[in-house]
Amino acid sequence: MTTFSIANDVAKYFAIIPAAFATTYPQLQVLDVMRLAGSNSAILSAVIFNALIIVMLIPLALKGVKYRALGAASLLRRNLLIYGVGGLLVPFAGIKLIDMTLSALHLV
């Protein structure tokens, strides 16, 4: 869960930081890799995604993970691959999808 959370936060920074500071620091546009609709939409999309992902992760956190007799290095590599990479890719896709939905519905 910690690995996913840290990776998830990295992705959210790519949505929020360029949106919040791009007018003051135009150089931050380089970080706007998702090309979100605008600053309000970017921040709202990140907040909505965060609220949804927390609700989805509660059952996983309560259930826990099945014990496997693996070495520490193997277990770390596996968890980084699943939760680290997943924690980066899922938020990018989710935030972009929410942004496109908000824009299509003219809510921002």
C-alpha cells in the first residue's frame, strides 16, 4: 500500500503542480505531460481520483496480502513492479479520464 501511495502521489504532482503554478512559472509547462483542460479541471480531477482510489483500496487494505515464502529481494522486486508501476500508470489514466469527462460535461 505504501509503494502504491507514493507512486500515486508522484502522478498527482504531474497534474497539480503545472496547473497551480504554470502562470507564475511558465517553465513548469514541461511537467504538464497529461495536457489537462485547465488548472481548475486538473486540480478537481486529481481530487476526485484521490477520493475514488481511497475507497477502492480500503477492501485491499483490510484484506491484506497472502503470505508467500519469498526472499526479501524477490518480494521487493515483485511489489515494486505491481504496486509501483501500477501506482504510476493508474493515476495518469484515471486523472486524464476524469479530466476529459469533466470537460465533456462542461463542469469546469
